[in-house]
Amino acid sequence: MALAKAYAALEPPEDIDPRIEALVNNLIGRVADKWTVLILEALAEKETLRFTRLSELVEGISQKMLTQTLRQMERDGLLIRTVYPVVPPKVEYKLTRLGMSLGGAFCGVWVWAAENLQHVERARRDFDETKGH
């Protein structure tokens, strides 16, 4: 939570490099993806996980989607994939510092949600009552 609050307190630079903007848009699209968020959560909580255990913890994800998401997260430098030369094959996944910091930044949304839940619920209730839904 402390890391999330630290990120939330920071101000983005005024003159944003177009490459930074592209990265933010790209990462938000990916991190907003439910599977990436759930994988980040599982790895942050358990530290190191094998593929099978990850698939159990990320309820509802297909093997294909888990593989694709893990591969993209590895490409982005968010996790490390370690293959051990044993039979049967053993593969483990662990968040990098970059992945942990992204998880911390994303935690800011949880902090915001916790602090604003009642406001959002009230706004939704008021909207539904006045709009007749």
C-alpha cells in the first residue's frame, strides 16, 4: 500500500515524451486486461509459481491465454521465466522489480477504490434513481 500511495502522490511531467505516452497507453491496455492483473496479483502474493499453479490461481484462464499473457509480460520485462533442465520439465515464473513496481502502481487503483467506494456507490444510486433504471 505504501508504494501505491507513493505513486499516487507523484505528478506526471508536463512535457510528456510521445514514447512515454505510447508506453503508458500500451501498458494500460495490457494491465487493464483482467488476466494480466490477476497474474500480477498471484505472483506478487506467492513470489514464484509454476505454470500449473498459476493456472489454478488465475481462475477461468485457458492454457492458451495464460501462455500468451505470460509471454507478453516476459517480453515487457515484468516477469522472469526460468526453465529447469529436468524431466518432466519444470518452469517457474517470478515478477521482476519492474513487474513489482507496476503492481505497486496499479495498487493505486485499489487505494482509490477503497477511499472512494461510498462516493461511487452513492453516485450510481443517485443516477439510477433519477434516470429511472
